[in-house]
Amino acid sequence: MKVLPFKSVSVFAFSALLLAGAHYASADDHDHDHSPAHNDHDHNSDIYAGYFEDNQIKDRPLADWEGDWQSVYPYLQDGTLDEVFKDKAEHGDKTAEEYKAYYDTGYQTDVERIVIDGSNVTFFANGDEMSGNYQYDGYEILNYEAGNRGVRFIFELEGEGTDDLPQYIQFSDHSIYPTDADHYRLYWGNDREALLDEVTNWPTYYPSELSGEEVVDEMLAH
């Protein structure tokens, strides 16, 4: 595993694990329960599971992810999510400990909070914060060995004088058309194509207003 920090690690010690490989992921790359999303929008279960046609995909604005978001990684570290891993073990092919190890790699990040307001994205890590404006840069479709697919919605950093911020951020939340996200995985870095190869580390964010117990409830509902 290779740490992929922002350009200046002295300002931010952001964690993102970069996998050097093809765009084809293994069946375990996104080990999530494939049932309809539990939010205010009526998601199709096939789309949520990664089965859709290209013509169903629509461009999405950054507003879909607007809000104040918290990383779930601290809840994994303090044991709050153990109930989730136990539940997965009862229905899956791993033990609770194996699921926890898998998600430890997936959720790992130093970016404990993200605030998105309009085109502005503010990252909070290790007591520091940094903001930049991002513009839409299209989407990419990823194909997985299991036969399902995913879509990354990509935004590129605007302006000068912000070298410490990632050039690209990529959102993944099981949706493929405009809808408000209730949680998401975020990938970031300076190489647009390399980020598409990242399938082992996917920092995940839920609304900051939720308690750890409420995050658990949301995860179990999926």
C-alpha cells in the first residue's frame, strides 16, 4: 500500500491508499449490502447494486453532496461499528473480525470532516482545515469482476495558489443521476486516472449531525 497525501504533507497528513492496477476490481472491492438505498429518494435496487444501462447515467452537481460530513473511521476505531460487522458476518462469507479488518483498510483516513457549500469544499484533518473550489469534470464508469459496475462523479480544483489541495475529488454513492446523497465514499488525489484504480481505500462520510449509534442504524438499514 502506498500513502497518497496532498502535495504538502506538512499542512495535511491526508490518508489515501493507492492501488496500482486495472479498472477491474474484484468481487470484494465494494463489500456492501446491495439493497435499495435508505434515503428520501426512491433508488432502484438494480442501480444500487451496480446494474444499469449507460443511458441511465446523468451528470450530477456538487450540490448533491452539499452539507457537513463526518468520517466513519473513528467509529470503527472505537468499536461503535462492531455491531455492523457482526451483522455482516451473520449474512456474509467473513467473520466479524475479517469484516472489521476489511473496512479498516476501506475507511482509513485522516480527513475527519468535510464541509461542502456551493462549489467550495473544506477538508478538516489533524486540527487543520483547507478550502478550495471545485468544478464538475464528468464521470467515469468502472467495471467489476463480479459483473456489476460503479460510477465516479469527478470534480477538479479551480484557481491558483491552492497547491496543497487535491487536484481531483471523486464521489461514489451508488446513485447514477442527480439526487441528494445520504452518505458517500470519496477518493482524492492529483492524478485523475490513478484515482480510478483505487478500489481498496474508500473514506466514507455520513452527516455530521448523526451520532455513532445513528450511523450504525443507517448502515444496518442498508
